[in-house]
Amino acid sequence: MSGYRFYPTADARQDEIWDYTFNEWGEQQAEKYIVELHSHISKLANNKLLWWSLPASLTVPSDLSLSVYFSHYNQHYIFFRELSDGMIGVMTILHATMDIPVRLKEDLSNIND
């Protein structure tokens, strides 16, 4: 069984999701959404058949040589990579209404490894 880890940018995005959901729909809904988001990520960590490969030419900065995958959960896209220990590293989580290519490029530029 594999697991997952959050990069700082993904952790910050998760906090934004919590705050927005809490402010709009209350603590119970915020808790439910985050728990279900983590459940989805856990499924990703254990089943590569759920991964969609992101073409590197679209958004990965040219100085990074890494394979990026994504998955859709409710109103969010989860972007991640496979780590050397078999876990997945969640790099960012973006809402479907965001300018995803621009935000993704910004977030991936902050990855330091």
C-alpha cells in the first residue's frame, strides 16, 4: 500500500479550500470535503489506473524534468508526481474555474527538488 505527501503549495491550496468551504457552507461541509478529497488522493496512491498523464509541454517549466499526473475530484484538479519511494507527492490542487495552465505553471515553478 502506497501513501501520499503534500508539497507546501498543495498544503496551502488545501487550506484555501477549507477556508472557502467553511466560509460558504460551514465547518461540517468543509470537514466532509477535505476528508473526501483525502480519500480520493489515497485511492490515487494505490491505483495507477486512475492517473492521467499531463503532457510536459503544456505546463511543466522547461527546467524541471518530471512526469506530472492529474486527477479530477469534484470541483478540483489534483496534480501530483510519483516519488522515489513509491508514494505520490501532491504538488497542487486547483479549482476548475481557475486559469489552470497559468496557476499550474506558477505552482510547479515553486517545486524545489
